[in-house]
Amino acid sequence: MGAFKPDEAAIASLVHEDFVQADLHEWADRVVAVAQANAPVETGRYRDSIHSEDEPDGSVLVVSDVEYAIYIEYGTRERDHPAHHTIGNALDAARD
């Protein structure tokens, strides 16, 4: 009897299956909802920019496409701009 040899191509292709994509999108929708609910709001532009994007490899990203999103997520060196971790915290909350 030979050693087990997984079919790497078959495993990699699973992410493109409809049931996996449905699960990923359901999870991403929860992350987006939590992130938008907890986003700091000055004008609403950042909150409204949080959305999910499909990637060619089958992954689903939750992102904000405003140019200052990185400063909200990770903060700056200035004391009045601390890290908010909006999307990171939403990812953690969606796991529960």
C-alpha cells in the first residue's frame, strides 16, 4: 500500500465551488455589517466604503477603498489618531 498523496489541484479548486463561495459571501456580509456598524463616522464616507470584493483565486476580501482607510485601521503617530481596527475587529467578531 502506498503513501497517501493528496490531490492538491482538487483541493485548491474547492474554493470555487458554489457552496464554498456562498459560505464565504455570507461570512463576508457579516464582517461588512459589523465593520460598518462600528466604523467611526465623521462624514460617513469611510463607513459607506466598506465592502467585500471577489478575488480571482476564490477568496473574498473585506476592504475600504477610501484613501485614508489605512490611517483609521492602524492609526498614526499622532495621539489624536489612534488605531481603530474597524475591519480587523469585525473579522474577529464574525467568528463568533
